Amino acid sequence: MKSRIVLHPSGKSVDCALGDTVLGALEAAGYALPNNCRAGACGECKLRVRSGDFDQGVVLDMALSPEERIAGYGLMCMAKPVSEELVIEWVSEDARPKLFSPRQSVLFVVVHKSICAARVAELHLRPVGPALRYWPGQYVTLGDDGAGVPYRAYSMANAPRPDGEIVLQVARSDEGGTSAWVHDTLEVGEQVKINGPYGSFVGDPTVDTPVLCLAAGTGLAPVLALAEAALRRGFRKPVTVLVSARSAADVYGRGMLSWWHARHRHFSYHVTLTREKREGYHHGRVDVVLPTLLPDLSRHTVFAAGSPEFVDSCLATVRKLGAQDALIHSEGFYHQNALADEASGLSFING
Ligand code: FES
């Protein structure tokens, strides 16, 4: 028996073969539903089912509470339709990832802080309440109204975790502002408020092409999150990350990148230094190095994140190498000084 899963309110539907999960059927049809553990343990794939019956399988109460069950919610990674039709709530009308509504003033505790590169601090934040739901590649804003520290945008550098911990990487800006507060004042154990998630620099889990990620500076943060999520869900196509930095002292993230490379044969990464020649690194800008690594990008999905200049140069390069516009995603981080309350802040533009 085949079931029909209807996405409310669009009325679009997908077929689900007997024994398939709702998540599997949605993904097979090109609909991206956030997910993480795919085993009923994290709650990421929770949706409300408006009508129809499904076998929920064995899931953890912490991922789906008895109250949520009564309210009609289910975990789609484990849910298997058992009626002819299952109507689920699906806010967006197309096959793009469904973005989560941003939340305001979500309380987190700084559980860890370290300096991971010459000018980059890494914060590990744990939520006091429920985890913030987000897509890898998205960002939050962090600041402190009480202390006059303006809110600034920082990408999550990790894929969503069951404990809700998020990792933010904050580059020290010459103008001071929020980044100076993070580097010099904010301490482990303090509580902070964040807003988000925001942004649409998100990976499509249904993508079935090789992937190239280009990152400079803290543009590496969303790339790390996207790569972690893709590898965790068993993405099998080649994934190549190219990191550009001025000098070796500016490079961070090599631990995770090396670990992924050791665990996943199809994952590789390269670091190129633009102002230093050093063994074990490439030398030169992305437009010089990339053609030697991947001369044909006609089948690649490309992600590029960093300063607008870096992103522009990457886009020009990947287009020259055959990348198709529909498969190019970019996020430029820029310093915005136009407004007083935005002075020295890091903002984002999506492309
Ligand atoms: Fe974790 Fe469904 S993906 S509960």
C-alpha cells in the first residue's frame, strides 16, 4: 500500500511507499525537512499532523513529549503512514528548506570560550530553555542591551545538537564594538541573550552533486556547520572545502576538518595562504588556487562565505570554471558603519 502525504496548506502531495518514513518520502520528493539524528532522539524533525494515522515507532520522550503527541505532533524521521492519506503542516509552499521563526532574547550560558586563531574567539553557548532550532548555515545575533553592546550577527559553526549547544566564532574587529566585548569582557559562566535564527545560506539536504565550499575568515563558521550536517546524514558525494587565510596564524578549524577527512574518504580540505608561503599550504588567492584543484565545476553545488570582496572573487572564479548560478550559494559578511547603532558591526548579505 502506498500513502499520500499532503503538505498543508499548499495541498502539494508526495507518495510514500509502505514502510518508508515521512522524512524519507519528503526528501525523496525534494522537500527539505530539518533533521539531525534520524532516530527519534533529537526532535528536529517534529511536525504537526493534521489528519491521518501514522506509526510513530520508538522515540524518546525528550524528543516528543506526551503532551506533544496528544497535540498531534510527530517525529517524521520515524513516522510511517498507515492511512491512505496523511496531512502534515508545512509552512512553505515550495521545496526550499522550511525556515524556523526567529526567537527573541533566548537565554544561553557561555559554557566554553577559547581563542582559536590570531583574532578569532570561539564561544560555546548552551540554552537555558529549549534548544534553538535552526538550519546549518544560519546565524544568530548576539549583544547585550544592558551594557550598551549592540547586537551583531554570527553564524552557528556547528550543526544542531540534541543538547542545543551552539558554537559561534567571533573575529575581533578593529572598531571594537561587540567583538571586543566578546573577546575582552564576556566570560565563561555568564548568561547572554541571542536572537534568531536568521539567514537563508542553508544547504539543501536533497542535493545530489559534488559540493565545493569556499571560506575566508569567520566565513568558515557556516561552512563547518553545513559540512558537519552533510557528513552526519551520510552525504556520499565528494565534498571539498577550500579555506583562504592571510597567514597560518589566521587559520582555525583544522582539527575538525582533518577529522572529517580521516573519517570520510570523499571529504577533503585545502588551506591557501595569501600572504605567507608555508609547507603544507597552498599559496595565493582562490582565483589562482581553485583552477588547479577543481578545473571543472559544471556539476558542483558551491557555497562561498567571507567578506563581500572574497565572495565576489569566488563567484567570478567558480563561474569561469563552469559552476551554474542555480547551484551557487553565497553569504558576504560586511562591516556596516552607516547607522550609529550598527557601527562596527558585522552584517550579512545573502546571495
Ligand atoms: Fe532527530 Fe527526527 S531527526 S528526532
